Amino acid sequence: MVLGNHELNLLRGSRKHGNHWFWGEPEVIRKDKEALSFQVLADASFRAEAISFFKSLPVALHREDVRVVHACWRPESIAELQEFEGNAIEAYDFFTARAEEA
């Protein structure tokens, strides 16, 4: 398993459509917006365990015969990530800021 955008959003504390359950908040996610959908709301204990697990996930995995990444394998980007000193959240913030400057 590798870290993807949904897990990064949770690690960064970003409330996005469809993830309010994680924060213990009911949310209307039905297309018709008529009523709350059935949701099991996470509690603080679950959040702590999930955050700990997400922090342990790599952004990408590779060996000679297989590559695993959530979205796109771009050799130049993988090389930059391998050289980056910091965690996944810091890498996300760094590369996002750099992309916005371009």
C-alpha cells in the first residue's frame, strides 16, 4: 500500500467532500443532497491509529521488476522524492509550493 491523495488530505487535516466521517462529523454526500447518508463516524482513538498508519506509508515503492505509486510514475519526480529529506507531508507542501510558483 502507498500513500495517496486521500490519506495526505487526512494527514494534513484537510476536510474534503466525503471525508468528514473521519473527523466525526456527519456529512451529506448523496447526490440529491436530500439527507445524510449512512455513515460510521470515526472517534479520536480510530483517528490516532489511522494517522499513525498513514504516516508509515511510502509515497512510492519500486524495485527492478515493479513500480507502485498512487497516481503517476514520472522518473524525474521519483528521483526528487528519493533525494528529499523530510516526511510525506513536508514533501507535499514543498512540491505544491514549487508548482504554484511556476
